[in-house]
Amino acid sequence: AQTTQTNWGELIRAAATNASLKHTYWPEIERVVAEQIRSARMGLGKGAWQLFVEDGEMKMYRREVEEDGLVVDPLKATHQVKGITGRELCHYFFYPEYRYDWEGTLETMNVVDKIAEDTIVFHQIHKRIWPAAQRDATFWSHLTHVPDEENKSEDSPHIWATVNSSVELPSHPPNGGKQVRIYLTIILMGQTIISPAAKGRELKRDDITCKITYCAVVNPGGWAPSSVLRAVYKREYPKFLKRFTAYVIEKTKNLPIKL
Ligand code: 18C
């Protein structure tokens, strides 16, 4: 058993840019990112997770939770994809220039504030699902990396993560437009596994596998019929993870490997 607790905050700070560290959001970013990494790494742990999608290496689990009559079911998904690194995975998820390529739920995306190379604030309007009202979201997004505990040698690749978490913006008050504001906390995490056969020679894409963990809690913010909502996420989460990972494979296949 692990006796010492990893200080995720310290590791996240070590990876952050100065501009992020100096920003008023930083204490919250550090707290939320640390908490998300801790729980993503815990695996399924004790909670009563039920498997609801299985497709090859991709597995999706949920817990049925309602708050004030709204479905807020937490999702935890794991996947394994050959040929990409955790860093590449998180790069395409984080940077706004790629988002319209892979995000199928998007109507519009705006960068509200580029705080730093590793922290961006977004306003997104999502597609409407009948009969519910259209949704929007404002959130910061932070890209980070931490050493891999299971693989402590100095040159082993870090675990990369992007965390998205809702934030209130005076410039974009909730329910100011015709959308209902949703509240989200999401982590996408990628651990790169290098095949032992690659030792001592040049690394090829065939030698690497990315172990992915994606966790999401989305509060719909206002009325949405439970059965429709559960049917929507059951369709949309797998669609996202498959489409997004296929996109990263396609984008990187002829590029040098970025560990
Ligand atoms: O993590 C993902 N994307 C990130 C970058 O965009 C970011 C955004 C997450 C917000 C996703 C929630 C969007 C809900 C909007 C409605 C869905 C429209 C579907 C359109 C179908 C054509 O972190 C990847 C996200 C993968 C998709 C997740 C879907 C989750 C649905 C949760 C329900 C939310 C309430 C929906 C309103 C009521 C519907 C009856």
C-alpha cells in the first residue's frame, strides 16, 4: 500500500506557466486539477459504478445521481489507443483551433480569455436537443502533466491531463441569452505506455499505447427530461471518445512522436 500521499498540487504547480500561477484563478485551478487527477487515477475505487457501454477497449461507467430533480450522473470512461501519446491526446483536446474538428455537440466556441499557454477560458454554445432548451457553458481549461508514479525513471513520459471546469464570468452571465447554463467538471488524462521491445532503438508509433481516462460531471442547469438526457449522454459520450481518439491518430500519424 502507498504510505505517502502524492502532493498533486506541487506537481501541477511545477508544470504550470508563470502567467497561470499569477492569475486569480490559480488557487481554484490547482485545487480542482489535483482533485480530478487524484480521482481519475483511483480507477473505479469504491463507488457503485455501473458499466453502461463497452466497445473494444473502451469502457464507460456511470453512477445514477440526481440533484434537485436534475440528472447529474458522473461518468468515468477508460480506453486504450495505439499510436498516440498522452501529450498528443491532451494537446488536441485543449487547443481551440482543433475543437470544431472533433466536438460534435458544438454550435459555437469562443475564447473569452487566453490567460496563458496552458490556461484558456471558453464560452461554448451547444446544439439544442428537443424538447429541452439550448445549453451554454463558461469554463476554464488547463493543460498539465505530472510524473508517472508507476514508472518513476527519469526519462519516462509524464501523464498528461486537460481539466475543464465551469467558472462564472461577469461578461457572460448565466441564462443571459436564450440558453440555459450547464455546469461541468471534466478531465481527460493520458498515460503513455512504451513497449519494452522498443528499448535501445528509435521509437515507432507501433511501440506506444495511450491509456486514457475521461471523467465528466455535467449538471444540466435547468429542466431536461431524465430519460432523454440519459439517452443523449449514452449516445454522445462514446461518440465523442471514439471520434476524438480517431482524430488524434489521424492528425499525428505522420508527425514525430511527442512524448
Ligand atoms: O468533454 C467534451 N468536450 C469539451 C470541449 O467541448 C468540454 C465540453 C463539455 C460539455 C458537454 C455538454 C454538452 C451538452 C449539450 C447538449 C448535448 C448536445 C448533443 C448534440 C447532438 C447532436 O468539456 C466532450 C463532450 C462529449 C459530449 C457529452 C454529452 C453530455 C451530455 C450531458 C447532458 C447535458 C445536458 C443536455 C441538455 C438536455 C438534453 C435533454
